[in-house]
Amino acid sequence: MGNLDIEIYMTNFKGFFDKNPEQLKKLIGDIDSDKFFGGVRKIVELNSTEDEKPLEPTRKQLISLILELNGTSDNVDKVIPYMEHHMGLICMN
């Protein structure tokens, strides 16, 4: 995939969060948004070099990026996402 595909993806990705800043805050917390978008760009560029891999970052790649930017060295494989539900926590495995 070419550089144009990366630019289009990043424009759409950033555009979504420009229109929904509260969602960005929920996703990254107090992390600097420029550092986050820079990290996403690196992931997208890496994904574009691999054959038959989708351009967009996986959930695991985004979690790794957020942990790295927070200075946490936890293993992403140990992170189990949960969703709050009126009946309690639900594992989103």
C-alpha cells in the first residue's frame, strides 16, 4: 500500500476524534494526543509494509501503544478488556 493510503487513513482516524473529542479522552486519558497519533502512524506504516495485513491497527497494537505512552510495561496478553453492564462486568474476550 502506498503513502496515499496511509494519509487517507490517518486523516479519517484523526477526523473522527476531532469530531468526537470525548471518545479520544476515554481512549487515551491524559496522554498527549500528538504522541498518540504519531504512534498510530508508525503502526499503520508498519502494517502497510506487511503483505495481506489490514492497514488499521489491531486492538492489541492500540493497547500496546497506550501502555507504552503511559510508561507501563505490562504484557498486553494479560490485559483482559471488560465492559460495564447493568448486570455487572462482562469480559469482551
